[in-house]
Amino acid sequence: MTETMASGSMAKMAKKYFAPTIEWDWSGPQTGSGSPDDLVKEFAATWGSMVSVFHPSDPFVVLDSVAKKVAVAFSLVINVDGAGKSPACLITNNPILFTFTFDDKGKVTKWDGLWDPNDPSLVGCVTKLSSAEL
């Protein structure tokens, strides 16, 4: 994700890791299902257009090899700056949990994301960005 945010596109990540059909269920709520291109477009219109920096730290990974799931919990620092078009607005040490479900080919079929969408620093940065002229 660090490279994805820096590049401004999820396309490279989607091609490498996503199954032909993928579901996503992220806090916010932001949910959907479709092709990897569908998620790439949605991401570009939302998080991809808001965030330029994504730095996870202290990851804690759990594997369920029977269910073909990996859960990753970490603290996150992001810069909600309109992908570099507005002044920096850092959100630091925000706890995040991603769970990925895989098919038999090792491709992601579902991506669950959990965080507090009402976190004051997140709300403040998104509000500040929404009022900025990009």
C-alpha cells in the first residue's frame, strides 16, 4: 500500500494480487464487489484521491491456512492531503485491521478493512480536505 499511495494508483497492486472478482468491506462504510478494475476506480475516487502517504508500523499478522485468510493489524500514519494537492494533514498511530481472503491460486477474493471512521484526527483531516480548493 505504501507504493500504491505514492504512485497514486492501485492498478499495479490489483493486477498482481486480486482475483478476477473481488469483494471489499471497509469501515466508513465502503463496500462493493466486482472486477479488480472496479476496485481500482473506486479507490482512485476515494482514498487514492485523498492520501499521498501510507506508512504502517508494528504489523501483527495472523494466518488461517484452512480458511485461506490473513489478518494484519498495525498502526498507521497517513497524510490526507488530496494526494499532494493540499497542505499536509497527518493522522498518526491510527489502529487498522485488514483481513484478506484468498482463492486456491493465492489471489485476494475479499478485502475487509476495519478502523474508526469517527476518529477525530481522521474526521478533521477529511473535513479540512473537503473544504479545500483542489
